[in-house]
Amino acid sequence: MSQVALPAGPPSGSFDRVAQVLLAMSRMDAPRVAQISEHTGLPSSAVYRCITSLLEAGLIEEGPSRGRYHAGIVSISLAERYRRSVLSGDATSRVLHTLAGRTLEFAALLVRRGDDMVCVDTADGSSVLRCSFVVGEVVPLVAGASAKAILAHTPRGEVDGILARNGVAGSTASGVLSLLPDVRERGFAMSAGEVDEGVWGVAAPVFADGGVVGAVATMVPVLRAARLMRTAVSATVSAAQALSRHQLNI
């Protein structure tokens, strides 16, 4: 299992360890200390100390199953403030629901965070679609339409590092890199079954302050993809352009 990488910068001792534990927990469902230790490479004793600090701050809580930990009430408050300040309140939700209304399919906003994407908002279509993109889910920035839409507008040196740190190398990395110029030229990316089996997706990049910050995606069962492809592409690109005009503070 890959270890959690901290943001670049000078080390600050215990703070870095607490941040590392919190980042690891964002990728797991109600983990135990041993799981966090394995994920971060920190000794269990250090993880216990970090857990104690996070519990006291209200950022995490112990779940009904003793020894398992999940997000605390303060995290919920932070998430709501993120929605209001970064996602422009209900503006993002309105754009996604308009997109889902045009396609009658599932829509999502993914935001880049380091080598990953985080799903920050979704809108359901007329039928339920089971996929990896639920709010709060962290997905490696390596596969699927959303990843390609973001990577296509990311400097090549950064892309090489993202792929390498996620274990993508050799012919697989070359295959990803070969697709990016066309994605950048068209303004959208498509994929089928790369993240979730049986799911086709189209994604378009979202920009803020002159750089790519995320992607809007529409996801459709493969069986309906051919019929909906033209509408889904057009509607998804329009939604991404609308969010880019909002200049999200991401």
C-alpha cells in the first residue's frame, strides 16, 4: 500500500504527523490505528498520539466499534464552510443539477489535491448509478475521463511525477501520456470501464486563476453511452465552462 505524501515544505514535527494521519483517514472508512500506521509508515505509538490530538480537537471521533475512528463534528462544520466559500454556496450544485437534468445521468465535480482527485459535489440523474464518485471520496489521478481532463492541462513534469508516485510506469504511463494532447485539443476526455466496470464517462476541465483545478464529469452505463454521447459531451463541456466562469476559490 502506498504511503501518504505530505505537501512539500519544511518539516514541522508533530504537526506533520497529525496532518499525515488525517490525510490517511480521508482515504479510509473508519480505520483502526494499525491500518493508519500501515498506510502512513508511522509507528503505532505515534499514530495513537495523533489520534488523541485529533479527538480532543473534535476533528475525529471514535465510532460505535471501539478502536475505529471517523470524521468528527468539527470536520462537518469545515466541510460546510468549504461548500459556502470555495464552491460558491449553491452555485456548483445548480450547475451540476442542470447538467444532470440535460443528460438524465449522474454528474460530479472532482477537484485535484496533489496526486489525487476528491469528489466534492454530485447530482443524480433519473436512475441510480453505482460508481466510485461519492462526495468525499479520494481517487488517484491516473485513470478515467476526469483524471485525463485534469492531466491534459497539467505541466508534463508534474504529470510524470503524479504517474510515478501512483505506480504507473512503462507502457501504461506512455499510453496515458499519448492521449493527453488530443484531450487538450478537444477540451474533454472520455473513458469506459477504467474506474468502474460498465461505466462510460466524459469529463471537461475546470479552470481558476489561469490553471486547471478539477473536472466536471458525466457518468453513464456503457449500454446507454452510444445514444447519449453527443448530448453528454456538449452538456459536460458547458457545465465545466460555467464553473470556470465562477472562478472557484480552489
